[in-house]
Amino acid sequence: MTFLNLVISGAANGVVYAAVALALVLIWRSTGILNFAQGGMLMFTTFIAWDLVHLHGANYWVGLVVALLAGLVLGAVVERVLIRPIEGGPPINPVIVTLGLLLLLEAVAGMIWGSGVSSFAPEFSLNDYHVGHQLILFSPDYLFIVLAVLGVMVALYVLFQHTPIGLRMRASAFNPEVARLLGVRVGRLLTLGWGLAAMVGALAGVLIAGTQPGYINPNAFDGLLILGFTAAVVGGLDSPLGALAGGLLVGVIQQLLDNYVSIDLDSFYTFVVLLVVLMLRPSGLFSRTAVRRV
Amino acid sequence: MSLLRRSTLLRNGLLALCGLGIMLAVTEGLSDYRNTQLANIAVTVCAVAGLTVLTGLSGQISLGNGAFMFVGAYTVGLLLMHNPGTNNGELVLVLAASALVAAVAGGLVGVAAARLRGPYLAGITLALALGLPALPEYSHFQGKLGGHAGLNFLAPNPPGGMNFFRWQAWVCLIGAVVTLFLLANLSRSRVGRAFRAVRDDEISASLAGLSVARVQILAFTVSAACAGLAGGLFAVINGNVLPSGFPISLSLSLLAAAVFGGLGTLSGAVYGSIIVTLLPQWSYDLAHAFSMPDRVQLNLPQAVYGAGLILGMLLFPLGIQGGVRRIWALGRNALRTKPAGN
Amino acid sequence: MTSGLVLDNVVTTYGAVRALDGVSLDVADGKITAVLGANGAGKTTLLRTVNGLVRPAAGSIRFGGHDLLATPVERIVTLGIAHVPEGRGVITELTVEENLRLGALWRSDRRRETVNGLATVYEMFPPLAERRDRAADTLSGGERQMLAIGRALMSRPSLLLLDEPSLGLAPRITAQIMATLRRLSAEDGLTVVLVEQNARSALSVADSAVILNLGRVVASGAADDLAGDEQLRHAYLGF
Ligand SMILES: Nc1ncnc2c1ncn2[C@@H]1O[C@H](COP(=O)(O)OP(=O)(O)OP(=O)(O)O)[C@@H](O)[C@H]1O
Ligand SMILES: [Mg+2]
């Protein structure tokens, strides 16, 4: 039963990693850029929500919605102002720009909100469920997390697969030149893509911030970025479904190692898992392109 | 004279000796505080020079050189803690050990890195930078590695009653000059050419008979050794090492320094290190002049690193030196074409 | 008619290379104009300059009263110009039908146009109808060419630019495609600019032709006249 419990709670954490992974995958797929600033961006939007809820007495839902909108705007602005000008340059340039943005956002957050830790109270209870006398490592708050992330994923799926704008977004991602010849305003859709990705990231930030007292501070989300990256790589980096599967897998593995080896090594495991995956299957465990590339 | 021109080894050696002599003489007139700053710059130069060779010459990115500094620092920490009374001659061996252990770690990571490109490599080295400093906190290692509180130890006493801070500056300057000297020769040598060939075009490099993977692993090893030495020097001048002394932002500030100076140039590594090391002090002064709150002042340097990385890429996609060189070339061409146009 | 495509003294450069070196061209409305020439003659560059993917250093390009040089690439299709790029340019990650839908997506009446257009294209190219839900990367070369042309037709263009539609195709399929172009031009009044290496088959369907060499127009005239000029054929067309 403990094992099953660990799998359940690991998977619940993994859903959040999946959301971060999805934010990375959406941008990677459309621009071939890995957004290292994603951790900083979702940290910043989470702080905005926290500021509203805890310093200005706003309702939790207001905070959440504002964080999502802030993510949308932040993502769009980042694409327009920072990414657009370096398009077509050496591939190392976006890596450095997004890392620079990570440093900048963490520093600015530290300037505004200080570098100490703060707590973001969750909207739902963190007390675990019981089935009969048996404790299940799953709480109403985690139920909300799972539903919220899955809901967003379904919404994005519908948007991408079943709407004209989704078709345009995919066309611009896969073949921008042909898309332009067909009248698609590729630039705008890239901006929208960054906005949507950052919005998913913002959701992950607010959700995970509530799971532990004292979670948030400007550097607290570095680990989440790496976990999300690992999940994305496990899933093949270009597949949204892979991101979900990767997130769940990483969450479960992390929980098992934390429990059976030691929680002190948490961030070291992430490195090991990433290393093992990249050595065994550099294109991810679930990637379709793996087949194509071979 | 012609011998000098032909032998880069000799020329670099003389240059290094002259530079070292001047700097060591200069430390005499500096305050303790300035000597400490000089020591810190020299430490940063070691790490940044290694990174700039890796990223600028061999074309691989590493966001994890802070982790190799961590390895070097803990190597020195452990050796000095268990060997109290180490003298200055033995310190050379201790520092060499820090470079060596980090080189081994770098070689291991390099094996993985050689199979990875661009963002994958960036991601895994970032994971390394975050994950490795967690090791001392592991309960089974806590006894040996000191856990959260880190390691405390005594560095050797300065020889012949020399001023302590001046001695620190000496040790670090010698370390930095030796590093620069070796890297300068390396980059001029066959190995350096191999680095560049692999960076410019892996396929034609391998067609030319180079083992791309081996070249890339070597570059990683060299870079890690430099970072390890930097970490070792860092430990020596601080007298302690802490897991929290090696955050991700350390690795990223090394990258910032390399980018500020122009990726791939050793002189750029020096400029970049000076900027990155002095920035916290400047921001402190600035914050005091404008009486900013502490939290602003404390975060100002990092904000400048971040903004600097971004602006550097937007304004000078080839690095500041590349940019300066381009402006220089433009000016020269303008001068050259003018008479022809008239 | 002044509504057609008119190029005047267009110069396009890539760095030091003058890929188009003063090209003037008046494309006849409702006719097929072949653009011929050796590798590197500047044919692809000509089409890319017309639709704005590269901007010329000098000259003017007008289409039906519009200055194309002032028109963003994304707006070109709305003026009635459709492009079938070299190497076909189907989006391999999308399905056949998604590729086709994209062709009509810019239209304000896209619902109706998509339904009608899909029906027309599937009728014209039955293999596409059978494969409508497959990813485009599973199509054969000929099927991809059909898809690219079908997608261009989905936008109901008045001017169709084709870049080497016969590239890599069996002669029979090439002939089919040429026949389709002929029919579209004759029945619907579609204007076609047909870039081809395969001069013989291009001249067989074209009304007129121009021959490019090193970025310059070296000959132009009725297709039959050019096909009959032995000297030209030997010098530039290689048959
Ligand atoms: N992006 C580019 N950068 C630099 N030079 C280019 C570029 N594209 C084309 N060129 C050069 O411009 C000239 C014309 O090229 P273009 O592609 O228009 O030829 P083409 O007639 O289409 O040839 P082909 O029949 O082989 O397709 C060639 O010399 C080519 O090398
Ligand atoms: Mg061509």
C-alpha cells in the first residue's frame, strides 16, 4: 500500500511537472528554442498572484486568473522583444538570452518581494483522503491540481487540433515559410504561442506554490524548471502527450527515490534521471520522431 | 627576435612572466581590501577562461561549471581539513589535485555531453549545477562533507610574514596566469585547431580524421579543470566551503562574464571577470548613493548580469569583442574606401 | 489588360550574387507562361521575389494595380496569387486535409469555400481523397505534388506560380499535371507562371515562354517559336 501511495502522490506531483514540460514543449516545437526563462517567468507570475492574495486580500481565484493573464502577456512580450530580434542567429544566442531573462526576473522579484521565503495558502485542503481507515496520499488540493492541468491540456488539444487558429499555429510551427505563403501571419501566431505556453507555466507555478508552506522565493522554481525539462526530454521534447507521460514518470520516480533512498538528494536524482534518459534514448521515451530519425 | 616570433610557447611564457611580475609588484601598494578583490578577480578568471575555451572554441555550452568549482573547492577543503599544517609548497599539490579531480568529473560529464547538442547540453549541465551541490546534504555523506554547515579548515600561513591578503592575491594571480598561459598555448596548438574545427563543422572535422567525441570530451575536461582550480582557490581564500556557495546563478555569472568579454577570447575572459567581480561592489556603492533598500542593492548585480546577457546578445550577437571588432572593421573600411570614392 | 503580373527591371541580389539582373516581364492574363533556364539561372529567385520572400534591390513588380513590393508576404495570397514552392512544400506534419484547409483559411467566407474547394480538389485528384486523414509525410512524390497544387487551388487564385512541378516525377505523372494546368487555364481563365527545368514538357503546354540565363532574360516569345528555334534550344534548353 505504501508503494501504491507513493505512486499516487508522485503522479500528482508529476502532473505539475507535466504542465511545465508542456510550456517548454510548446515553444520548442514552434521555434526550436528551449525557454530556460520559463522557471523565472512562472516564479514571477506566481509572486504576482501571491501579492494580490496575501498582501492585498484578493480572492484566490482572482489571483489565479491574474497570474494566468500575466503569463500570457509576459510570454508574448518576451517573444516580441527578446526572441524576435535574435531569430536566425547562432543557436547559442537564445540559450543565453533566456538564461539572462531568468537571472533578471529572479533579481527583479528579489528587489520587489525580497529573497526570503513566503507561503501561498492553497484554496483546497491539503489533508489526505481516507478510504475506510486507509490513508491515501492524495488531497483535495491535489485533486484540483490534477483537474486543472488536465483541463488545460484538453483545452489546448482542442485549440490546436480542431480550430482554424490551431491549424495556423501548427502550420507556422512546422513550416513558417509555407505558412506565410498561405496567408498565415506567422509572427503573430508565434507571439500567441509564447503567450499560451507561459500561461500554462503560470498555472503550474500557482498550483505548486500551494502544496508546501514556505514554498515561494525567487529561486524556488529553479528545481521545477529542471524537473519540467526532464519531463519534456523524457517525452521527446516535441510531443504534448509525451510531456504529460514524462511528467508523470518523473514525478513517480522522484517520489520513490525520495522515499526509498533519501530526500536530501532530490535535485541530484533529477540530474541522474535526465542523464540516463539522454544516454539511453536522446530523443525521449515516447517520441514519434525517434522512429523517423533512426 | 625571430625566435620569439616563431615560438608562441616562448612568447606566451615571457608575456605571462612579465604580467605576473607587474601584478605581483602592484599588490605591494594595494590595500587589503583591494588585494582581496584582486584575488577574487583572479579566481573568476580561471573559471571564465575555461568556460570561454569550451563554449567559444569548441562550441559546447556548459551551465554547470559552477558544479566543477564545487568539486574543486570540496577537494581542497577535504585535503586541508585532513592535513592541518599544509605548507605553501604542498598547497601547489593541493590545488593541482582540485583541478585534477574536477577534470575527472568533467571528463565523465563530457562523455555524456559529447552526445548532446545545444539545448539538451545546456539543460543537463544546468541540472548538474543544481544537483551536484546537493550531495553534501545527503545523510550518509554528511559526516564526511559537513552537510549544510560545510567544511572549515586552515589555509597555509603566508611565507616569511607576508601580509595575508597580499599572499592570497599572489596565490590566485599565479593560478590565473598559469591557467591563461596554458590555455593560450592550448588554443594555438593542434588541439585548439581541433576544437575550432569541431565547432565550425562537425561533419567536415570528422571527415578530416578528427574524433569529434574525443575532442569534445577533452574540451569539457579542460574546462572543468579550470573551474576546479577556481573552486580550489576560492576555498583557499575563504577558509571554508558551503553547499550553498555554488548556486545556479554562480554558473550563470560565469557564462555572463564569458559573454561580456566575447566568447572564445582569453583577454575577454579577463575583462568579463573584472566586470562580474566588481559589479556587486559598484552596485553597493550605487545603492548607497541613492539610499536604496537592501533587497534592491543585493539583487542589483544579478539584475545587471541578466540584463547584460540579454543586451549583449541583442546588440553584439558575436560578443562584445566581436562587436568591437566589427565596428573597428567598419571604421577601417570606411577610411579605406573614402579616398577611392573621391 | 493591365490586371496581370508585370515586372520591370527587377534586380535581386544575394550578397555579391546578382540572381536577377534587370528582369522585365509582362505575364499574359489567362495564359500559361513558362520560365525556363539552367540550374542557377534565377527561376526560383524570380518567383520568390514576386511573392515577397526575397526583396529586390531595384525594379518594380505590380499585379492588378497592386504594388507587390509594398505587400507583405502574408497578404500576397489575398490578392489572388498562389504559390507551389520548389520541392513542393507540403507541411509533412499535417494531414492531407489540413494542408488543403490551410489553402482557404485566409478567406472570410472560408467555411463555404473549404467545403467547395475540398470537393473540387478531391474530384481533381482522387488519390488525395483516399488519403485525406493521413499525415502528408506518408504521401508519394506525385501525391505530394497533387497536394501542393490542390492546396494552391483552394485559395481560388487568379495567378498560380509553380516552381518545377515535374521535379522527380515520372513522365506520366508530369504529363497528367501539365494537362491539369492546361485545363485550368483554358476553362477557368487561370494565369499560370510555370518554372521548369523540363523545357520540352513545359513548352508543350505553355502559350509563351521566357528563357533566363544568369539572371537575365535572354529570349522570350510564343512557346512554339522558342521550341522551334534550334539555336536557342541548343544554347539554353539542352534538347
Ligand atoms: N539564399 C541564397 N543565398 C545566396 N545565393 C543564393 C540563394 N538562393 C539562390 N542563390 C543563388 O542565386 C542564383 C539563382 O538561384 P535560383 O535558385 O533562383 O536558381 P534556379 O534557376 O531556381 O535554379 P534551379 O533550376 O537549380 O532550381 C544561384 O547562383 C544561386 O546560387
Ligand atoms: Mg529553382
